[in-house]
Amino acid sequence: MEPLELSQPALDRLTAEFEERTTTRRKEIVARIEEARAHGDLKENAEYHAAKDEQGHNESRVRQIEDMLKRAVVVAHVEGDDSAAPGCLVELRYEGDSSTTTYLMGSIEERNDTYEVLSVSSPLGTVLLGKHPGDSVTYQGPRKELRVELVSVKAL
């Protein structure tokens, strides 16, 4: 089982989502199914089918979160460490571009209101791991090979 590196806020968010989906949301969905079932003929009961679909989506997400929580390892970028790693902010400059873009490196589950998440398993994330400011990396983009300079690494 491969570990899933998450920041503490991401782990807390997933734990809260798991709790909400396995308690409150499950009860609400079951109540909607029962209410729709009381309307009679289930073959042509759109409310019933919609509630059953939602139940399936909810249970799928519960299993996904459960798996992630079992594999979760909390990572925190150490202040002063200038290597690109999960949980840090990386400032990048694409070749031929004068502006920079800052990403939060980590799992897609990191979700951040301020920064876009750069998955460490993406082509760019993979080549950036362990690199330091001033390093340039090349990776295969959707249409062509791209070159990127790592401008800075900071703690979130």
C-alpha cells in the first residue's frame, strides 16, 4: 500500500468529510429513499432513482476517503529546507515567460483557495521533487517538451 502524503489541513478536511458522509449525509439519503419509496411504483419514480444514485456516489467517495486515510502520512515542509517537496509552495518560471506561477505541491486532495495544487505524481511534479531554487527541469507536456526554472521554495 503506497503512502499518501498530505498536509495536516488536508488530513483534517478529509477526516471531517468522512465523518459527515458516514453520518449526516447517509441518514439524509436514506430518509430521501424512504420518502420516495412511499410514493409507490419504483420503476418510474425519478426521486427514488436520483436518491439511489446519490447514495452510490456517496458510498464510493466514502470508500475512496477511507482508503486515503489508511494510507495518509502527514508531511510538513521544514522552514529553511529549499528542496521541492510535498507541502511546500514552489514558484516556477516557464522558459520564454517573464512572469512566475506559484503552486502548492502535494496530493490533489490538498485543495487550496489561494494556490493551485501541483500533484507530485504529475509529470512536472515528479521532475521537481528534490530540486532547489535555480534548478531547471524539462518535462513532457501535452503537446511538447517544456522547460521550467524553480525560482523559489517556501513553506505554506
